[in-house]
Amino acid sequence: MTKPLRFRAATVRERSLPIIFLLLLSPATAEVMDRVAVAVGNRAIKESQIDRDIRLTAFLNGTALDFGGASKRKAADRLIDQTMIRAEMAKASYPAPADAEINLVLDKIKQARFRGNPEYEQALKSYGIAEPELKSHVAWQIQVLHFAGQRFGDRVNTAFFAWLDTSRKSSRIQFHDEVF
């Protein structure tokens, strides 16, 4: 008489052995893909966002790329402001600018700074940005101008920056020094 085959369920330890073995075989050096540079309340600003802001700002201003600590700090401050603005804009309906308006601004940038499309394309490449990224950034800038105009009316500059200062003071902002 043959005994019936019985299978026992594998224990958690036995199931995790192959996973642990694979992890041990993987390279010991871990690479940081992106890290949080600043925490603004429950929102995070990543190091890659700071890098992108530096590239876009330098491109638009026609200045050299600078990834030093002071430049990163300025970019982080701009992104903190943008985080505050985005949170406020989310409370009401502020429409995105029309493509025609975005393209008009982009055309003005191209005409003012470049002799032709090849020079413009080369500048994008040298700054490490793509045109859709630039277009999105310009759209955001236009949207902020519309937001400020609608929200603060005739007293745009004074009221807008006072509101932004108050928002920053009332938010928990934590810089992660290892990024700077």
C-alpha cells in the first residue's frame, strides 16, 4: 500500500529565502534616483525639479547654468512659491492659458534671443531641456500672471507678494541640506 502524497504549505521563511538570495546577489551599491530636497507641508520638492528649474530659468534669462548651492537654494525658493500658488489655484478655477498665448510668448523669446530655429534648437539642447518642457514652463508663468491679476486686481504686486510671504510663514518648510 502506497502512502498518499502530502504537501505542506511553505513557511514564510522558506518563501522569502529565494528573494533574500536574489537581493544578496544584486550589486551592493544603491543609486539614488531622485531625492526630496524640500518638504512644504505635505508636499515634496525633488532634487530633479530644482535641476529642471535651474535649466529653464537660465535658458529664459540667457545665463550660464549654475548648479552651485546658492543657485539650488534660489531655485528651491521659487519652487516653494510655486507650491503655494498651486495649492491656492487648486481652490478655485483658474484656466490654463490658450495655446495661441503660449506660442506668442515662445515666439517672442525666439525672436529676441535667437537668429533662427537651428540656434534655438541648439540652445535647448545645451541647456538640457526639451521644447515641450519649455512650453509647459511658459504656460505656468502665464497662468500665474493670470491668477495674480484675477486674485489681487489693481494691487497685484503688493498684495500678491504679501500673500505669498504670509503663506510661506504659515507653512512648515523643511530644507534637506544634503541636496544643497
